Amino acid sequence: MIHLAYLDAGSGSLIVQAVVGGVAGAAVAAKLYWRRLVDRFRRQPTDRG
Amino acid sequence: MAAPDTGIRVEPGSFRDPANRVFHAGDEVLRGLGPEGARDWRALSGSAFFAELLAEGKVCGTEEVDPARLPGWTAVLRHERIPFVSHPYEWSFAMLRDAALLHLEILRRALSAGFTTKDGSAYNLQWRGAGPVFIDVGSFAPLAEGEPWAGYRQFCQTLLYPLLLQAHLGLDFQPWLRARVDGIEPDQMRRLFRGARRLLPGVPTHVHLHGAMQGRNARASTTEVRAQLRAAGYSRDLALATVRGIDRLVRRLDRRDEGSHWVDYQRTCSYTVRDREEKERFVEAAVRAAGTPGLVLDLGANDGRYARIAARHAAQVVAVEQDPAVVDALYRALRAEGERRILPLVMDLADPSPGGGWRGVERASFARRARADVVLALAVVHHLALGRNVPLGEVLDQLVAYARPGGRLVVEFVHPEDPMARRLLANKPDGLFPDYRRDEFARLLAARCRIERQQELPCGTRTLYQAVVGG
């Protein structure tokens, strides 16, 4: 929701909240980083092409 | 949004969220809500959790009034007036901790009801006596599922980090908050928590990981990261778990007691029982002479003895004391007693809070906020005049300026022969303060006020004056 974001919440500050939210939170953070990694590999061939 | 000249003035500290703005109309505090803010308010005012928070006094009293009161705004709220606005750098450790815990409780209850707060600043809180109250009603908004708390960074910078500084390092946080309106940055904290300190409670995650994540994600936009978190399964339950975790951490933190010269002041100072009794009678009569004063300022309050006497007759007493340890002890005592009329604040009278933030007015200076009906300055003048070299006339100018016109000043002059004055004079060259005399003090006071009453204490080295400012 854009309307919540009058404040710059800070990207790192958003992610760290998942990590401090216990095991389930760490799993969310791990998933986020895994997806970022996978996306990078997927994107690379297209970028080169 | 400019209002026509109807005696309405904008609150300079309320500009950050453009969805709403606070105004003063005489003694009333109004909040203008734009279309979005009005929509959020409709949802909030219909919710049970908000009604409960209002009933418990945890959120400042709020009602909707005629939108015509503030032209240009979709809806208008009227808030309960906070007796004396204070800033987090004027609070003691336990005050900041209680403020943080209230903020977390409000967020937790909001999340459970499908709402959130858009920010997490210490400035969202104020005080009714020794009880914290959440004032930023414009901060509530419906929660979007999968949304982490936008106020977490602000909470760390203005509430959690200052508490960590005091609890783990024994550093007073007040100068840090006073110097930086947005609080302490994670990167500054990381430099203070090196070595074994990295492992102290709350530090590995909220300080080091937080700082590192900020660095690594500096180029990712928050919109992008929000979408990634939602896709990875971030949920309201997780947000609640995070809030509970921070709450547990904050509850574990306590002030490191480093000892303080002023803590035992009442026991070690040179008063006899008779002196004290007469002084108490004089102060009580002076406060009573003011009718039921709305605001009494007790400057140099120490353990709050005279603030408590004043509170028998006044609506609100602000007890100012420079030593954070003394203020902390006073606050804890007042909180335990459930006292709602005395607000203890940390401030050095020789270095009062300046204006801060944008244009120097976003956070009003102490001098701008202080318009007291009665000013108590007991055993204070000699500390400023002899201890800090402030010219006697200027000491009085400042004391008078803290009172409203027609208000009363109750001031104690400690004669140069008094043991406390001699102790201060012993640290300065002889003859440095030729004007520090009782007759000169009385002359300077009479030039600024109408002296109603004066009394020498039985010890013979202290005189009390009751005077009307501008009278």
C-alpha cells in the first residue's frame, strides 16, 4: 500500500524484521534471498542476449 | 495548507506525514485529515481496539468535530490537550522505556485488529503526569497483509538504541537524542558495540544485522523489498512475533546505576528539620495563593519534595532536574504511586532544551513551552550564579520568563555565608561575585516583580521570596 509509505522505512530495516521474528521469520528471509539468487541466474542469459 | 486568519496556528512539529496536520486554535488541539487520513480515521473510529485504547487512556482523547473548523481538510479531529509537551531527550531511562513499551503495546493491539502504525517514533508519545500517552492518532492505518512495520527503523533510532546505550554502556542517551532529531543511526551504534559487546542482548540483530542489511540493501527500493517479502510469505503473525520479541528485549533492559552526587542530596544537604518545615509551609502557601494553578514549574526538583507539595493544589507540576539518575528515581516512585499530576524531566537549567528539528521549531525550546502559573526556584539560584557564573540579574530574567505575566515566582536566595554557597565559592577566586548579596538580589527581584512576601529560614543564611511577575 503506497499510502503507508510517507516514511522511508528503509529496505534493510524491512528485511531485518523478518529475521528477528523467530524461526518462521528467518525462513521468510531465507526464501527472499533464495528467490533473489534464482532471479539473478534466470535473468543473466536474457541480459546477455 | 493555509488557513484563513481565524487564530488558528499550525503545529510546527506535525508536517512529516502530509496526510494530516495538527493545528492549535486557542486552547484546542485540532487535527486536519486529508481524504486518505479521513478514510483511515473512519475505519479506526469504528474499531473496538481503538475504543478500548481510548477508554484505558493509552491514546489521547480524540473526537471528530465539524470539518468547517479547518478549511481545506476532509475531516477534523479534536484532541485532548497534553498538559506540558516534552521531548524524549528530557525523559529519564525508565520514562523512555515505558514510552517504548506503550508504543509496542499499541502496535501489537493494532496489528491484532488489522491496523498498524505508519511510524514508530518516540515523538508519538507524551505524558500526563508520570503516565505515557500515545498522541499520534494520524499514525493509525489499516494493515496490508504481508506488510512489515514501516516504523521499525524509527523505533530503533529514537527508542531502542537510546535504551541500549544506557542499559549496556551506562551512557546517558539524552544528549544523543537532543543532537539528532531522527535519533541514532544503526551505523553509529555498530561502532559503539564492537568486540564482546556485539553479543549483548538485542545488539547482534537490531544493531549489527540491521546496520549490515541497510548497507546491503541500500540500492533496493522499499516498494521492491515489500513485494519480495510478501511473496516470501511475510505475514501478520510474523509481524506480531517481531513486536513480541522487541517487547521482551525492552523489558529486560534496565538502567546501569553508576551512582550520582544528587541522589542523596536531601539527606546530605545542610537543612535542619525546622528549616525544611518552614520552607514547606512557605511553598505550600505560595502555591495556594495562586488559586488552583494550571502549571507549576519546579526547577531543580531533586527528589520531588516540593513538586509533591505543589501537586496538592495544582493541575500539573513539571519537575525539572539535571541529573538523569535522580529524575529516573523520581519517575519510578511517581509511577508506582500512580501520580498523574507530576511530570519529571531531565534538563540542565544552565543549558535548557533549545529549539530543534526543521527550522529549529519542529521541537519547541523549553523557553517557548514554559508559561507557568507558578515557578519554584528553590536552592537553584546559587548553583547558576556561583556554580555556572550566570550574572544574578540574568538568572532572574530567565526565571521570570518561565512564568506567564501575572504568574508567581517562589525563589530561594542562599546567602554567601551559607555552607552550600561557601562550598561553591571555594572553587572560585575570591571577590569574583561582588554582587552576590542578599540586598542586591532583593533589589534585582523588586525591579522585575512585585514582592508579596519574604521569609528568612531559621538557619539565618537562606531567604525565601514570593513575588508576582510583572506585578
